[in-house]
Amino acid sequence: VHCHSEFAYCATDITTAQNIEIAKLLGMHHLCITEHAFHLYFSREDSWGAKWVREPSLVAQAWAKPGRGRMEKYRAFAESVRSDFVKIGLELDLYGDGELLLAPEDRNDWDILLGAVHFINGVTRGETTQEEVERLFMRDVEALLTKPIQVLAHPFRFFAWSGYTKPEHLYEAVAERLAAAGVAAEINFHGNQPEPEFFRACLTRNVKIAFGSDSHCMMEPADFDRNIRFMRDLGVSDSELPGVLFQP
């Protein structure tokens, strides 16, 4: 449910056409192209600078520009490749006081929306304490779960990528909130090691599990060997997978 395209600033040699071909060859039932919204609204430099996270005026300026950055181009491109096999969506972040980075004009006609925590307003790496990061992380997760997302991407990856310890004591709390919201948890191995105890907590609460390759290069689309072995290690048999996995 999580594959990037040539529109991603963080992509290497990936193309949507090859994504589709590989996914079909490897027997996928469907492929979801889900591009970073912040890559579409902002330039490469402004995108990664992430000032937009804490300065809503920058978001308003981006949305006021013709085409809203590259969003209109992406929407036209997405419509050209959409099919029964190819689902189209976005990977969405929060900005400001918990607002979803999705312009009013772009809120409809998507097959799937992923919520993600790539940045947290109020966190300064190396300065913000672990305790405060955990509080702000839960604030943002709870805010995301009030939005129209179907999957929470790489749920705890923010901590490792930002130099903090993954908070094991929050695994059950996040699983409970996902269950209440009816949102799936994504198994994601892209620069990430999923947390068995968190996913056990999800399974005991009947939270659906989403398989996301988070593909940024052509080696990654439909590469789910690790995902399947991870599920087996959690005690989920192959025959049980269809009842456990999220289906868009």
C-alpha cells in the first residue's frame, strides 16, 4: 500500500511504469502509488527544510500558487495510470497545530491516504527531551487518527531516524488508538525495523496490518519476503494472512 514514484525527491531509479510491471510479475493483487504530499507542494529545498511544519503561512502560500506546486501534475499523472490494479493516493503529514497537509482542492478522489510522522512541530533534534518527544508524538498520532487516513505508515520510525529511543511503553497505547479509529498499522522495512511487540499489540486488538514496501528504488516494489516472515514469527500462518491484512 506504499510505493513512491518519479515525483518523489527521495526516489532513485524508480518509475511508476516499472513499479506496476514488477508488482504484476510478483503476483500482487494491487499496487498503491502514494506520493509524499510535501514533495508535491514544495520545492526540493523547502520540502526537506521543513519550515512549513511550523509556519502555516508557507503552506498557504504554496496552496495559493498555480498548480499548487506539482500537485496538479501529479493528480493528472495519477489519473492516467489508475486502474483496477493500480490505486492512487498520498502519504500525508501534519503541520502547524495538527492540520493535515492537504489543500481543500485535493481532499477528494483518492483511493488511499497514508498518515505519517516524518517531522514533529516542537521537536528539535538533540535538544528536545525523550519525554517531550514522546508526548508530542502521541499528540500527532492522535491528531492524524482524526483525519481521513486508512493506514499509519512506519508508526515508530520517527524515533530512530531522529536519534531517540523507540518508546516500548507506548506500543499498546498506539495500538489501542488505531483500533478505535479503524486505521491499519504498516509493516515497513525501508530504513526501518518493525517492532514485534507493537504488532502483537495490534493483532490482539484486531488492527489490520498493511504491507508497505515504501519503495524508493527498483529493488523494493513488491519485496515482501521480510514482511511475510515477520508475520510468521508473530504466529500468523499464511492461510490466516487474508483475514489479517488491510485491503484498500
